[in-house]
Amino acid sequence: MIAGFSSVDAEKWVPYTPSDDAIHIKWTRNGEVNVTVTMTFPHSGFMVYWGPAFISNGEVKADVQVMMWTGPAAQVITHKSYTWTLPNDTGIFKLYVNGHLVKTVQLSGINGTSGGTGLDLNLGVIGLTASAITIIIVLLLKFVVPIF
């Protein structure tokens, strides 16, 4: 232990606000509006409480609490999503994180997206695909290509 510091003191939940490009909002309109918010985190040590949506005059305010674990966490990109089902006359969606407005979206048209990278990549699938290709190459080299 370092003078006056223990690892237990460092391991706690602290408020965290994701960057704008780590928040992706998608909506569909089909008799009602389904708004899905996806947040991308750099590791697994995040907890999200998806609060209720408050509706007033066609405007929706959703407050989300995001906490980050300061202790050890798996170093894997993590996506967390939630969908709110809202009345069809909803026009504006405002997302608050830990009480602060982080994104405002005009819900126009039948479908739409806002923010994030727009690349909706599933990094787990990409990693598995790369591993499978590597195994195939090794097997081909071992059993098909003659070694003299």
C-alpha cells in the first residue's frame, strides 16, 4: 500500500458522460415512435440506468444515469441500448446524461438516425471472422501446401 492510498479507495462507481460520437439515436415511426439510444463504451465497466421518458407538448426528455467503474474491467468495446416507445405526435427527443443535456434530435420522417459513427459495426463478429480466417490459412498451409 502506498502511503494513505489503497486500491479499495480507487475502486468505485463515478458519473460518466459519453462523448457525442459514442451516442447513436435511431427512430422508427409506425403508429407510434420507437426511439433507440445506443451508447458505446471503451470497456465493460459501465452501468446505465435508463430512466423514464417525460413527454410534454410533443417534446420528450429522457434522463439516463451512466456510471463508470474505476476498478478493473474487461478491455472490450461495449454497447448498451434501450428503446422508448412514444406517442406518434412526438417531434423532439432530448437526451440527458446525469442531468446534463447531451443530444437533441428532431424526429422527422418515418425513420432516422443521429450521432454515433454511423458504422454500427459488431466488433465481436469482426474479431471472430478474423480468427476463423487465420485458422483456415494455417490449416491450408499445413495440409494443402507441400513443404519440402
